[in-house]
Amino acid sequence: GDSVTQMEGPVTLSEEAFLTINCTYTATGYPSLFWYVQYPGEGLQLLLKATKADDKGSNKGFEATYRKETTSFHLEKGSVQVSDSAVYFCALSPLTGGFKTIFGAGTRLFVKA
Amino acid sequence: KAGVTQTPRYLIKTRGQQVTLSCSPISGHRSVSWYQQTPGQGLQFLFEYFSETQRNKGNFPGRFSGRQFSNSRSEMNVSTLELGDSALYLCASSSQVQETQYFGPGTRLLVL
């Protein structure tokens, strides 16, 4: 079945460091891919998305490119801030009728000042 | 537009009881999905409703059920609660055309 695998955390970085969180997926066809962020005590917020191969999603300095050949959707940011500390979820939405978002396990990011 | 709202935000129940959680989607959104989030299992899809019909279902026992009303508001019910049902239950809504799901803040259920 469809699945998402993302790197285990926690990831601890210093402010202004470069961030990469790896995400790979298994799915039939070409699903839509997402990164969600969850801050402490809150629900999920959509960070960025890509709906087809080679699409690049970007938001708030974060980027991820839909790589069909490697079935990957790695999240990157050039310079992290303390406020980026949160849990990041990679997810896919299969191309079937309706919604059934499948999430990765989540990666907790700590950014130190 | 107001976001997705969920009530109650926190709930404490005992084993064997049942519970009903409520979700009000963003105005105009007809799809409502429910997810369970636990430290051990992560985020798992429960079910999705669209125009009062269950369109997708995850791998949860029949104790978990839901429904959607004509105004798109949705309720989720869990009967005969077990300790393992303690979790954050998240609701998400989406319009018919978009793929993006917008999540509510969740209901945190503790089963004692």
C-alpha cells in the first residue's frame, strides 16, 4: 500500500544553519505531496505542496521538489530560526476518489539560539 | 474565513464509556476527514465524509464511527472506550476542487 518514510528525529540545529529533512514515498501513480508543520499544542498547518513531478513547493523559506525518479520530496531551508522549532510531517494524497492523506512519522526539529 | 473548529478541545473519559467529538469545517468545504494522532502510531486516517456520505475509511474497528450533516458539520463517535483510544483527534476540511486539507486544533481525549 501507499506509504511515506521520513528521517527520524529529533534534529537539532543552531540558528541560521541549513535544514534538510528527507522524505521518500511509495504510491501508485502520481500522488500529491505535502509538508505539514505542527507547533506545540496545535493542529497541523500546511507548509507547502506539489501536485506533479518536478513541481517545487515553497513557503516561508522552505522548499521541496517532487522527484518522481527517486520518489522523494525532501524539505529544505537555507537558514533556520528558533521559531521553526516544530514537528514536520511529510504526507501524500493518493489519486483516488476523495481524501485519504497518508502521513510520515514526523520529524521533530529543535533550533538553538 | 473562520478556520476549522473542533469541540471539545479536551476530554477525559473512563474505559467502557462512549464519546462524541464535533468538527465544523471551513464555510463552503464539503469534505471532512478525521485522523487519530498518538505518539506510538503517529497520524492515522480514520474516515472521510463528503456531502453526508462516507467516501473513504481507514483501518479502525467498528467502535469508531462518524457522520456528516447537511451543513457539512461532522461528528465522530467512539464507543466502548479503551485505554489505547487516548489520542489527539484531528479533523480536516477541504473544498471539492482543492486538494489542500485544512486542519483544526484537535480534541485531546484521555481515557482512564
